[in-house]
Amino acid sequence: MKNVRVNAYQVGLVFKRGVYQRLLKEGSYWFWGLENIVLFDLTKPFIAPVELNILLQDAYIAEMLEIVIVGDNEIALQYEDGLLKQVLTTGRYAYWKNAIQRTFVRADISKVEITEPIERSVLQNKLLANYVRSLTVEGYEQAILFVDGKYVQTISGGVYYWWKNAISVSIGKVDKRQAQLEINGQEIITRDKATLRINAWAQYKVIDIEKALLQNKEYDKQLYISFQLALREYIAGYGFDELLEKKESIAPFVLERVKENAIVLGVEVTGFGIRDIILPGDIKEIMNHVLVAEKKAQANTIMRREETASTRSLLNTAKLMEENKMLWKLKEMEYVEKISEKINNISVNGNGALIEQLKSIFIAKN
């Protein structure tokens, strides 16, 4: 005989020549040598040593076991005391009913959308890494969702989760913030055949993502071409000199021309401007010559104007001096004063009448 001890949180299954006989609960048992007793821990999943259906015919075992069946294209999330323990795939699982509280959440992973009551923290768990896919849309972005290549809906900023399976899931994103488009190196011929190189910029933002991504391919390139054509249309309509005079009207013209096309693209144009107008070398040299000639002509005009004013002033002064002897004398003294400022010393040589001669210069006669 042999003694078998079944402890707390254990059960024993008795087999005789491989055939199930009965269930043993906690206690001490004696057996003849023909019986084989298999002990099981009630806190662990039950792995049947023989076909499970045979064991389930025993009402005691059927009552003590919880059977979980996971179908094709399904998974089951096993929680123990509220914590995710493992992910069960297709198959049949048996657990002893005991002090551990087990719950199961089944999920159909043949579809894309996650409709089961599963928290985000669980979806991010590494145990679900092979079953869940996620995509992130930033707060300043907007996106459209495609399932199997078909448009489903428009989504805003956030983190989105879908079941990972053979169904393809993708998103197309656009930045909702204002963006800048550089339109550089545009070589355009004016009406009088002058070739100019123009660098410009434009600002825009996407206001209708469905038009931008679903109804148009590469909306930003189409917008670039619209600005390019509008700019060429304006430049080609004027001669070089006219263009320089009307350069302030380029931006309003281009904006008005592009506005209609931008609406079709799902875009709102918010600004446009010319950064540089670069002249070819020969035209630049001619313009420099013209500028120099204009400045010289302006300088000559100013000099002649100053000379005329000076002559007119001298003439007026002469007339006043002719009419007023005192003014004449004051003018003489003014010039003598100016001359004396430049003289350091004076050497005087002459006869005894020198004093009388000087007196006759500086003292007016009555």
C-alpha cells in the first residue's frame, strides 16, 4: 500500500491502468499499488493528462473547472485579480475555480475596429504587441482613414488602435498649420523680351482635407504650379519699364488668380510676395548706366539752380549797395575783416602821409 497526501489548494486524480477513477480533495489517502495519482495545483491552469471530455463526465470535475473556448479569429484576454495575465489564442482552456478571481475578455480580431471593452493601457501592453497596431495623429494634424484602400472617415489628433490582421489600414495626414511655399528661380520673359529671374514666396493652409487628399494628387505641387503660371501671366503682360513701375500690383494679381484654384485643392492662400527680381548682366549694366546718367543730370540741375540763386543774390546785394553808401562801406569792412582773419602781421613802409591815407580809407567823409 501507499499513502498519498493531498494538500490545501490541491486536487488529485486517480487513474487505474490509465483509466480515470475518481477525484481526491484535501486529505490523506491509502492505495494499493495499482492506482496512479496525479496531483494538480488549484492556482495553476489545468492541463488534462487525458482527453478533457472524459474527465468532464465526472460531475465533481465539471463543477470545479471553468472552461474557456477561444474560436478561430479570436483571442481572449485572461485577467487575474484585475491584472492582464496572458492572451489566449484559438483553443480550449481549463482553469480550477478557486480563490484567484479570473475574468476573460474575448475579442474578434477578424475585424479592424476594436469594439471590445479594453482599456488603452491594456492595448499598449507588450502581450498584445502582435495583435494590435496603432497610428498617431498629432494635435496640429488631420487625417483620413483608409481600410483596404477605401476611405472610411476623417480623424483628428490622437492615438488610434486597430486589430492587426490581413486587412490593410492606413491614414493620409496633412498639417493644419500655415505653411510656406518657396517659388524660386523663375526665369520669365517680359513683353519686350527682357528675361528676369524672380524669387517669390507664398503662404497657405489646408482647410478641406478630403479635397486635398481624396480629390487631388499632390495638392502642394499643383498649388506651386498655379502660383508659377499666375506669376508668368502677369510678367509677360508688361514691358520691363512698365513692370518696374507696377511691381507693387504683382502680389494682388497673383493672389486673385490663384484663389479659385486653391479652393478646388482644399487650400486657403493667405499671402504672397516677391523676394527678389534679378536682372541679367547686360540689362543690369544698362540700368547702372541709366542710373548714373540720371544722377549726373540731377546733380547738374542742382548746381545750375544753386549758381542761379547765388547770382541773383549778388545782383540784389549790388543794387542795395548802389542805393545805400553806408551799406557799401559795411560790405567793405566785412571783406577787410575776412582778410584780416588770415593775416598774422603787417609790415608798413611809407612816407609821413601813411596815417592820413589809412584814415581816409576807414573814416567816412562828410
